[in-house]
Amino acid sequence: MKKVTALLSALVAFSLVFVLAACGNGSSKELSEKEITVGVTGGPHQQVMEQVVKLAKKDGLTIHLKVFNDYNQPNIALNEKELDANSYQTLPFLKNQIENKDYKITDVFKTVAFPMGIYSKSIKDIKDLKKGDKIAVPNDPANELRGLQLFEKAGVIKLKKGSNVTATKRDVVSNPKNLKIIEMDAAQLPAQLGEVTASAINTNFAMGAGLTVLNDSIYHEPLVNNPYPNYFVVRTDNKNDKVVKQLKKYYHSKEVKDFIKKKFGGSVVPAW
């Protein structure tokens, strides 16, 4: 009987610990409404979030920003709970990362759009491309498709019907001028602009090199209703948290919209 009683006591104690732990885990899953950490890439995403930080601070919410210089680490850090959210990516890029890496993260609201442009140091019009010229596009998933699509819309090439985020230059089915398509790391495209005739460059990297869509590109995506808005992203478990709704309110405020329009002059546009 003593052994049975001891065993029952042990089971009850274990059950109590398990229940308490479960309750603790349940409450800790929801993001704090007092303090969170958000990952951003350096440049415009960081600058816009700094305005959000100021608005949140007035309501007692402290937002710590962690700045990254590549497209992969912010999602890794978010999935591994080193961040509470991130703000830097388009939906095609996010979906590709989720599918290939099984991340438990999701988009929650639109942020800004960066109209991609085609830039050149040697020609003033996309129609001036000659046979055999070199053109460059980003080599990462989603952005390569975007760059190729931009050249397609400019009438330079034609992609295979149904091309998706895994598209590469091998999906080009029509290239009348026999252009040589160079796939390159997105961050290196501005520095290598003189080595090609034209290059599709992500706006954040173009701005880092002193280039703007409106003043320097020879062709660009639409500024209004841009097809590639960026998104604020959290872990899937946190998508309905109260603080996420607060962040959306701050980000979609008139103050932030006015800042974007004044600061970036069309190179970065509100996507909501």
C-alpha cells in the first residue's frame, strides 16, 4: 500500500507539473504588448520601422530593431524565436522560404513596395539594347523571376508561360536580341552595373548606390498598385495577437505614410 500511495502521489505531482507547464507555455506564446523585437533589413525598411517605434513608444510599447544585411537570416531568426516579427520581404519570397524550409511563419499585413527598376550606365532607353548585350538580374528565388518579368514587360524577352518563383534564365523562351543574361547576387548588382548594359536592381540596393527609380531607371514597375508589396511577418502562432493589431495601426498611420512619401520620393511607396 505504501508503494501504491507513493506511486499515486508521484503521478499526481507529475500531472500537476505538466498542467502548470502547459499553462505557462500557453501564456508565453502570446507576444508581449510591452516589449518586442523586430528584424529588418538595413535601409528603407529600417527607416520606416524607426517611425513605427516612435509611435509605439508613446503608447508604452518598446520595439527593439535588429538589422540584417541579407534576405535569409531574418526568417531563420524569427522561426527560431530570436525575433518576434520581421519586416522586409515580398509574399513570393516568403512563400518560397516557408515551402522549402518548413518555417512556421506567416504574413499579417502589407507594409511598403519597392518598385524594381532597370538601370544602365550606357543606354538611356530600354529600346537601345543591341544584339548580344549583357543584362543582369538577381539570382535569388522570387527576385530573379521579378527581374525577368520586368525585362519581359519592357518587351526585351519572353518567359515560359506559368513561370513561378523558381524561374531562372532557363525559363526564357524568346530572346530576339540574343541577350546574355547574367544571374548575380542582388546586393552586387549596383557595383557591377558598368559590366553589363542593363540590370534589374532591387530598389533598396539601388538606393544604397545613390540610384532612384524616378530619376535614374530606364524602365520600372508601377508605383501605384505595385505587384510586389512587402509584408510584416510573425510566427503563425502569433498572427492574432493583440500587439500585432497595434503594430498594424502604427504602420498604417497617416504619420508613417507621410514620412514614406516625403523621405523616398517614389522609390518606396505605401502598399496599403
